[in-house]
Amino acid sequence: MKKKPLIVITGPTATGKTDFSLKLAREVGGEVISADSMQVYKGLDVGTDKVSKAVREEIPHHLIDVVEPTEKFSVADFVREADRAVEEIWKRGKYPIVVGGTGLYIKALLYGLPQTPPSDPALREELKRVPTEELFKEALKVCPEYAEKVGPNDRKRLIRAVEVFRLTGKPITAFKQWSDTPRYPFLGYFLFRNRDELYKRIENRVEDQVRRGLLEEAKWLLSLGEDLTALQALGYKEMAGFLQGKASLEEAKRLLKRRTKEFAKRQFTWFRKEKGFKWVNLSEISEEELLEIIKRELKKVDTNSEV
């Protein structure tokens, strides 16, 4: 069994990563490993823009529909399952193509998990009762760089940042000691578009998601419980606000568009600090040209190392 490099396709939301990854998989003989922290949940199809089951029958996809929305799924869970998927793909002689915009998932897969103190159940329960806005304010005080990076709406990571500080008196970034050596050989590509084009794609996608049933998915999630991690995903939280009478549908859509654009900015910020990624502007280069670039680079990679 030969060790083929991982091909990592990432970039801001709505860039077109998924469509490109399917063309790439067909072209080079690959299987997709989703690096999207919300696609692991069953039933979140429209809001996370999962590929259809027909596509998944043609091109195997891993780390999609792994757990129920009521279950927990951590970064460590992702790394464990992704490692397993990589081994399976290698055994079939294909390229593992990691696709998604969750930077933490991608970094953890490539470099391993950093060491942070274990969670404290009592403190965690206490923090779950704190409003997100207050968590963000506290996180800004104790770890401003991290708080700015994850943003004011990522409740799960804000809780963790506050928890770590209260347990240790140190910011969570003090424990973020990533390895400098990748766990896998990889070719990384950060796909993006000019801002005006990207923002237009985001706006169009929101309208399309609402037409395709985003409200119905949000209603179903709400019926399972209001404290679900899945309800913090872009789209569901905003539509839940409409369903609960807190905003009109137009207001909810405007909020979702704005938050999605803010999320895209944070994705740019995250990957500017990551090594080993080539930035490719799909507003200036065609997907066909990028396919040829990747195929040429794959030929240069020494794949003779045994696993």
C-alpha cells in the first residue's frame, strides 16, 4: 500500500469548494473526507449544503451523517474518524480529498490535537446557562485574540475559552501548541473569490437554502431541543429566531447573510496563518486550470513511501 498525499481543499464559505472537489475526485481518483463541523450531523442537509446521496454513491464521502443532532461530536472524534477514513481510502489506492471550511478540523487532522486541560462538568453546566453575549465579553477580556477569531456567535468555543481560563488562569491560546510536522503528506489549496463575487454568492445561497427547506430543518431541530450544538450553525440559529417570533423572515435572512459574510472573513483570517496552503483566486483562474495545476503537482510528489 502506497501513501498518497492528502489533497486539502478549503476556503471561505460559498466559494465553490464542494463542486470543485467533485471534479477533482473524478479526475484523479479520489474519495472525499468532509471537514465541515456541521455536516457530521444527520438531517442538516440544506443548511450545510451536503452533496446528494446520488453523488455520494458515485464518489464516496466520509464524515457526513455520522451522528444525530442530539449527540456530541468533538474535534478529537473528527480526527479519529478521519484517520480511519484515510486508511480505508489508501487501501483502495485512491487519493483522500479533505474538503471543508472548518479550520480547526483541518489543522487537527494535519498536525494533531493541542493539549488543553480536560473539561470540568460542573463548570461546563454553569457556563451553559450564561448568555452568548456575556460569554463573548468575558472571552474578549481573558483571551481577546481567540475571541476575535471565533467570533461572537460560536457559543461552543466561547464556553471552552472561558472554561479553560477559569480552570487554569491562562488563556486557551497558551495551550495551543501545535506540532510543526504534519502527520500526513499533503497538498493544500485555499480557494477564494473576489469579495464582491463572494458576497453575491453568499446572498444567493441564503435565498436558495430558504427555498429548498432551511426553515423546515430549523423547525425540526428546535423540536429536538433549544440547546443543541447544531442550532448554533449558520442558518439554523437565524431561522429559529424567525420561528420563535423574534424576527421577520426578511430580517432573519438579512442577519444570516451578514453573519455568513463575517464567518467568511474569519476563515480568511484563520488560513492566513496556516502553512503549506496555496491560495487560488477562482475569480481569476478557471477550475479547469486549477485541476491541471493539481495534477501536475501530484506527479511531482514522491508516493513511494510505504505506510
